[in-house]
Amino acid sequence: MINLQVRGENGTIEAHAKHGVVWGPELAVLDQSVFPMLGHLLPYADTVFNHRQVSTLLEEVPRLPEGVLTNEFARELMELGQVVLDGQGLYLWFLGD
């Protein structure tokens, strides 16, 4: 399970998703040339996106093939990404198992 958080520069958790996403073949085979942000997620490690990277990430979400993310997780990803974009010194964290 990969969970999602917004953290400040000092590591404080500012917001988090209620839903996670299960690592499966849909995520594992994403073409990194088409989905450069989500294509670099790992199931066993944390991945952090800064303000500029979140902009690119949010452009990818609506283009994802059906079944890669649940609707709930995709919605929370968009909402938390917007929190990062609207704030200062915030980062979007994908937390792997």
C-alpha cells in the first residue's frame, strides 16, 4: 500500500489521504516517458515531489489508464497536490511499504 501525505519543510504532516493505493501491475508497468512522475514510484520506498514536480504530476492523473488508481485516491491526490501548490515549503510524499 502506498499512502499520501503533504509535509512541510521540517517534516510536519500538514495533510494526508484517507485512502491509499495498492501497488499492482497497473502502476508497475506505467510508461515513464508518458507518465514521468507516477512512473517513478516504488512500492518499497518513499517518493517526494516538490512544488514544481506536483504541477506535472497533476497533469498526469486525468490521463491515466482506467484502473491504475481508484477514484477515491485520484481525487485525494488532486486535492493534496493543490494543497502543495497553494502553500509554501510543502512537499507531496508517497509513502511506500
